[in-house]
Amino acid sequence: MEPNHPTSSNDYAADISSIRQAQVCIDPFAHKTPVLTSETLDSIAGRKLYFECECFQKGGNHAAALAFAAKLRASLLILLYQKMLQNAKSRMSNVTVVRLSGVSHRCSPDRILQTSGQGTISLELLEQASEIDTLIVPISDQPQLLVWNEGGGLISGVALAAKAIKPAIHIFAAEPMGADDAFQLKINGRITKLSEVNTIADGLRAFLGDLTCGAIGLAAVLSNSFKTNPAYSECNNPGIVISGGNVDLVISSETLMQSREDTANKVLQDTGAVLIPSFNDGHFIREAQVRIKPFAQQTPVLTSGTLDSIAGRKLYFKCECFQKGGAFKFRGACNAIFSLDDDQATKGVVTHSSGNHAAALSLAAKLRGIPAYIVIPKDAPKCKVANVKRYGGHVIFSEPSMQSREDTANKVLQNTGAVLIPSSNDGRIISGQGTISMEFLEQALEIDTLIVPISGGGMISGVSLAAKAINPAIRILAAEPMGANDAFQSKSNGWITKLSEVNTIADGLRAFLGDLTWPIVRDLVDDVIVVDDKEIIQAMKLCYEILKIAVEPSGAIGLAAVLSDGFQKNPVYRECNHIGIVLSGGNVDLGVLWNSFDK
């Protein structure tokens, strides 16, 4: 039996008016999620892509979101909800009953509210990236759908709002082949229940039901079926809704690995944008900020009520894992590269690094159009080596020891005449990385404490210089792994103390302090919080499951420090009420990640 197709805006469960009203209602409670871009994924897709990161929204999926919203209930929210509910009920007389497979269905006022709320995604996305001409949204919903040809709950709201704002926009639904009931519905003209479903996208297994798979929109853009679609040539600036951040890391690595390698790993390796540079005080850091502004991403600051309750403190997370190259290192590398005069730049640059600085320098050099010679130890994570090659860096392998890395780099310098750009102990690097503080303290003025990973000391030196210039009373704490605690020992001894060996899962934190970074760490860093690998792994798990962010061990160590016994026993603990944490290191080797959790 053919369904009756609605013909006017009054026939739909929601409209642009109810969606704008929903935006007002949820504004005090919901995050305005960031829109991220990736030049690497643009080149793979052959299109300019925009990712609306709803995986960072509070709660994440419907059950968790509903529980969280109920917890937030306050008089204002109740009043706004009741007002919307009354309006929704008054509109029911205008809602067309659609016959689906011989059964009449009427949309409840609650479903109108849900659809309107989800439609606010379009309002935010098109406001942040007005050039979008296509939206690709995961689909899954219940058969009690009022207007079947507009898709599921999420895509209904998104489509209604987007079409109202931009009538010519293309709307695509993305669903897995093993649960393609929506595709069959569109073909058959009626709801088609599958006899079975089989897909790794567990959140899309319901017959048109609750949404959790965040990577499927990107998968659709990269698929052959999208490229052969008649509308493909008109879809030059697709917007992709990334949702579903509630992933259980106890799930076996075998279950997740294939999907991650094909889709999410591409996002994790290079999501976000831009750089940072220079040295010694606020003047040089501001100069660096101007220099790198055309290239670097102003990374978002996220919060989590759940993590606040666990920590007993208000936490603010500066997500440098979304920086170009996947780490804060891009800021310093960019500043260093664009500080060179033309004569210096012509012969290129050299560095030795285990990963993030190497990738950042390669990318910055590529942007300037000069060669980058990167000495990498043989035991560096494969994903980081791949990033260096992706950005056009010339890879030269060395033995894992620091001596071998330095000797190999010196030989490259002699053969090429290139300029050495150290990973930390360099004024241009320190200044570039100091721009993190300038952004962070502007985004979250109430911060009284910063906790920053420490290794060679470049980032914490720049962060300390800038933060203390802005707020002299702010506390700066360094977070360091127990197996590479040279900064802690240096602070205790009063001089640079190098370890005979290092042993930690946080491979990005194995370098030692230098003669430029040590005086700043000595004088401006209030204390060093040392954590063990188990605490780091637990923090990674919390980042992934609660913040919806996959970070490498060195990126999660700030959160590990906040939750550690060592911090809670520290004399300054009671004075640290609003804590800013720098999350960095988005270059995750997923094989290492799953093995870490298994251990």
C-alpha cells in the first residue's frame, strides 16, 4: 500500500520554527560542537569536508542523553520544555496521518521535540560553514516514523532545518550494508523489516533505531556508491555529522580494528588544523601567534560534568589533539619554519623525533615548500612514521638511542647544509607552543591551574611563560611518567638530570630537558606530578569513553595526573579548583592502543 506523501511544511513533525525554539531551549545546557576539517581527508575524498563533531556533545547517545538531561532538570528547563510541548500539541491538528503498510501512525509531541532538538545541528553547522552544499547523516530510527521519506530521527531534524535555510542543499543518509532497511524502504516505498542485520555499526542495527556509529558518514563519502551517484559532481563541500562517542573499550580489538583502520583511524591521525611559534616572553609569543595564525587551528576547549565529579574539580580540556598534524607540536614547528629567511629555508630543515614533532615539521615544511629531513628511531610508532611520509618528509631511520638519533641528524646536516630544528630546546619552538596559553586562557578565564605534559620541556616552557604573563598567580604543574621522570628529578636536584634509560608507554615523553627549557621549568613550573603507566592507560580510557577523544598516552597524562593520588596529596591541591588540561597527541597507533587496554 503506497504511503501518502506530505506536500507542505505543516505535514511534517517539526519545522524551522520549532527547531529554532529548540535551540533556545537547549542553549544553556548543550555544547556548541566544533566543526573540524582535514586536508588529508580532503585529498582522499577529492572534496572539501566539514565534520560536525556531535560525538563531543554531552551524553552522546539517546539513552545516556535522556538520563543526563533529566539530571540537569531545572525550573527554567521545565518551563521551556512545557512551552514547546504546548506548541507541539497545538500543531497536532495540522499533522497528516501517514499510512505505512496499512497501519496509521501519528507522531507524538515528544517525538516532535526530539526531531526539533536534533535539527539544531543544522543551524550550528551551516552557521559555522556556510559553504556546505551537501549533508551526509547516519540514519536509523523506529518504524513509528511520521514522515518516512525524510529518514530517521536525526536526519529528519537535520534535513528539515537545512532545507529551510538552504533549499538547494543535498541530503544523503548513510547506513551500513548489513542493516540497509532505510535503503530498501526508499526503493520499495514502504517500511521493510530485515530478517537479520549484520554490521559492526551496532548502533545502526535497529530497524530505523538509536544512533551510535559516528564514522559511517565519512565511510559514505569515501564509498564507490557515493562517487557513482548522479549528484556526486554537485557535492563539492559535504558536511558530515560525526556522532556516537559512547564506545566501550572493553570490546575486543578484533571487533573494532577493521572498521577503525578503514574509517575512524583516518580521522584520528589528522583531524583539525594549524600551527604555532618563537621564545622567551609574551612579546615573542604574541609575535608567534601572528605568524602562525594563517595556518594553525584554534582548538576547542571541552568540559565534562562526569569527569568533574570524578576529579572533584572543574576541568577544562584544551584539545590540541585536533591540531594539524595531530598534536600541539605543529605550533612550534610552524613558527620555526616561517621564521627562517629565504636563504636558510632553501636547503631545508632537519630534526630527530620519535613522531609528533617529526610530522609537524614535515607538514610545516610542506606548507612553505621546502624539504624536511626527519631522523626517526626504528621503534617509533608506525602511524607516526606514516604521517611524516604523508606530509612529504624524507625519513632517515636511526637506532632507538638518543646518541644514535643525534649522530644521524648531524650526518644529514653535513650532507645537506639544512637547518636543525630541535623538538623542544629552541626559542622558536617554545614561543610557538606558548600560543596554547593565549588561546586557552581566553577561552576559559576562570582557570587557576594548568597541567601540561613534560618531556623536552618545549610546550610547558611556552605555556608557562605566556600563562604567567597573563596571570602571574596561576599555578603550572607538569605531568610526567614514572619511567621517564627526569624533570621531577631535575627539580628535586636543582640541575638537569638525565636518566640512563627510560621505560614508559608514553613514547612521546622520553626526551630530556635542554639548556633553554630547564631554567623556565626550574623557575616557573610549580611542581611535577609523576604517574605510572596504569594511571595513564586509565586516563586514556576515560578520554575515549567520556570525552569521546582518542589520544595517545602522552596526550592523556594531564588527566592521569589530576586523578592521581600524588596530586590529591600535593599541598596545592586544595587551591586548584578550576584546572586546565592540555590534551595532545592524536596520532594513535590503534594496535598499541588495544594492546594497552588488554594489559
